[in-house]
Amino acid sequence: MEHFENMHKNELTLQEIKRIQLDILVDFAKYCDENNLKYYLSGGTLLGAIRHKGFIPWDDDIDIMMPRTDYEYAMKNYKNLIYKSLSIESFSGYWDLAGRIIDNRTIMEIPFDKYPTGVYVDVFPIDGVSCYYILQKVEFLVEKILVTLNRCTVLKLQKSHRYKISSISGRLKNRLRTIIKYLMILAFGWTPPSFWVKLVHQVGRIYKFNLDKFVAVVVVNHYGTKEIVPGSIYKERIPVDFEGYKFWAPKGYQSYLKNLYGDNYMELPPENQRYSEHAFKAYWKEEIR
């Protein structure tokens, strides 16, 4: 009980979490630059840099991506007294699909996940993909299946709340999704999550990262085939503003952002869509004075 109360006493505010994430990014970006490793802001972090020059106001995480070989080198070799890399390359029992740079002084608890971690920045490998549409579809389908099986080993048994409960169809969809999720977790939840992580990355490595062909972040599959872009957009990097710092973005970022968010990515979404998709609490491991 004393430990539980102490954790809540040391709970981090959203602004503190963002500050820690930004500090991680600053240090990791410096490491990459000093070691000639390429990284790019990605996903909502890149959108935030272009549209807001910082965090999207209702967002609460930082994502970056790296060419596969640079990613694997960084995950194996990045070291810091405060931060550490966590990935299948640095820990054979790793449970998640993307690499993370975490703050050792913190603990983050995500309600649906079995494995707590520290406050972190996500790092995604960019892999090559086939030039043929049908093979792209096949690869992403295989990855989606493997990702789902991995999630079955990581998620706790919780009711699904994906659909709005204000309608009968929404409630029915939630119940059906909950039943399917329970059955999947019961069938595959006993398997080691790292087994599926390794398979996901093996499939991702089938095609080499090639600036003259197509590339994508395939190991997480959040956006599916929308991630696929010509490798040429990564040939040059440009500095972009993010919370008062300069970080690297692909010079062809417009193509990437249009794929993920549509042609009107610079326009703000409706107010009812301005919310974080993440639910977590984070704490200092001990009193920070």
C-alpha cells in the first residue's frame, strides 16, 4: 500500500511527460547525428512539426523512424545514464513491435498492456516493400496477422470500447469485438510475445530499404499500406521546428503526410476528433527533488 500511495504521489502531469519525451528526443537525435545515423520525425510528430511547430496540442507521444540498418545499429548501441534503448535487438524477451528509448527514472502503466515501461519515444524501422501491388497487399496482410497475434500475448482481458456506445450497433460491435478478443487471447496469450516480434521483423526485412524503390514502416501496421511511399522522398532531409528545437524530416514529407492524413492534413480536424488515443499513467520511480 505504501508503494502504491508513493506512486500516485509521484504521478507525472501530461506536460511533464511531454517534457521528458522531448528531452529523450533531443539526446537520441544528437546521438544519431554524431554517429551518422539517419532519423526522421514520423506520424503525428511530423504532422505536429509541420502544422504546429511542436506537439499536436491533444497528442501525447513522439514517434521517429529510421532506415532499417540505422535503426538496428542505434537500438543495439545507444547508451545513456538516464535513457536506454529497448527493442528485440537489445533484449531477446522484448514484447513490443517498435523500438523504444525510455527514461529509466520513470514507470508508465498502460491499462490494457501487461508490461509496464518507462516514459518513452517510439522508434520505427523503415523497410523496403515490393514494387508489385499484390505482393504489397500480401506482405501487409501477413504482418497484420502477426501483429494481432503479438497483441494477444500483450493485452489484458478487457472489454472493447472501440465503437461508440450511444447506438445499438456500436454496443453490439463492442460485444462481438470483446468476444473475439477474449477467444484470441485465450488461444494465443500463452505464447511468448517476443516470438511474434521476431517474426514481424523477419517479414519486414524481406525487402531491403532502397531509396530508388518503395519503402514503408511495416512492422506496426497502424496505417497499413498508406505507409508505402517512394524511397526517393527520404533521399534528402530538411530541418523542421519542434518545440523550439530543430529535427530532421524527409524533404518529401508532403507525400508521406498526404498518404497518412489526406490532402488536407494542414487543416485542423473537427473539435470532437481532437483527443488522444492513448490512455496511461506515468510516475517517477522515486522522489525527484
